[in-house]
Amino acid sequence: GAGVSQSPSNKVTEKGKDVELRCDPISGHTALYWYRQSLGQGLEFLIYFQGNSAPDKSGLPSDRFSAERTGGSVSTLTIQRTQQEDSAVYLCASSSASETQYFGPGTRLLVL
Amino acid sequence: AQSVTQLGSHVSVSEGALVLLRCNYSSSVPPYLFWYVQYPNQGLQLLLKYTSAATLVKGINGFEAEFKKSETSFHLTKPSAHMSDAAEYFCAVSEDGNNRLAFGKGNQVVVIP
């Protein structure tokens, strides 16, 4: 079956612009996660959704970052007024009750 | 809070030799432990996971890991390295089966022919 998909695969933007990153989880998976992977910080948790609600937003680095999930499926991570330190690979994962998180291929964001 | 330590960012191993990647964790509750592999320009792929069943866990591609509570360790091994094992390997811990993962810094494995 289809895995987790993310779009776009690559995004280049100018400092100060807003970006939206999309995640399509595996069908039927109720939990959805966003992580960020960067050279300096490694893999960092950003936010976790259970259904459409986000019980854990503690990893979002600043109020420029927000995420939503609609219909218990697709999620969008929005970064406002991007900064160069936002450059990273943004990974999405989803899981059911099996504890295993399945990851998408990621979106590579470069802020110039 | 949960955390994972992986020492040695780069690990070189000869083809056919033992692969050993060390992972130590910190958790206030019985943990769920995972090893993921990442090939260049790809997402993370699950190698194996420990969820309080058998302490010796077998995964894909000939990898296995042993949970040792007394040592708070979950080291990954493979008896004989293949060239295709060249990738980055991440150990991760979760205190709840359906919650955030805390990752180690990763080990970049290079296989020498």
C-alpha cells in the first residue's frame, strides 16, 4: 500500500517568505508527527497529532511555526517569515496503534 | 525526559566484518526502543523495535539488537557487513507507544571493500 507522502520534495525560498509543507499519512493512521532534521541539531520532534487535535506542540521552535490537520488525514506545516536557520529536512511520520512510526521522504527546505 | 546517546558519528567497517552500533537510553518508564536506517536522500526506514517482549529483537537485513535494562542499552549488530549497509543509523526512544520519538545523533556507517 501507499506510504507517507510529502510535498514538495524540495523548496527554495527567500528569507522572510512564508512556506507550507504538506504531509499525506498512511490511510487509517490516526497519529501524525512532524520532525526536523538539520546538520547542527540532528532529528528534532516538532509536533504530534492524534486525529485533528495536537496534544503535544512542545517541539515547535517559535511562534513562526504552526501546523494543522484536517479530516484526520492531511497535515500542513506552515513556517512564517522564514529565516536561514529554518533550512532543514522536514520529515512527517504516521502511526496506528502499533507504536511504529512510518516516515515519509521529507521536504528539503532551503532559505536563502 | 527520554534521551538517547549514540557515540561515534562515523563508523567504518570492513566488508564481511561485524557491525556494532551502540545506543544507550535514558527513560523514566519502561521504554519503547527503535533503530531506523536512512539511505541518502530518503526518509527513515524501521530496522527493528523493542516493545517489552523478547529482549533480543531481530530486524530486517540481518540486523538484531539486544535490550539490556541493567545497562540501559540497545546496541545494534550485524554479523557480516555488506556494501549495501552503508547508510546512517538512528536509535530512538519513546516513553509511550504512540508519542514523540527522541533520536540519537546517528551513526554514519561506511563499509570498506
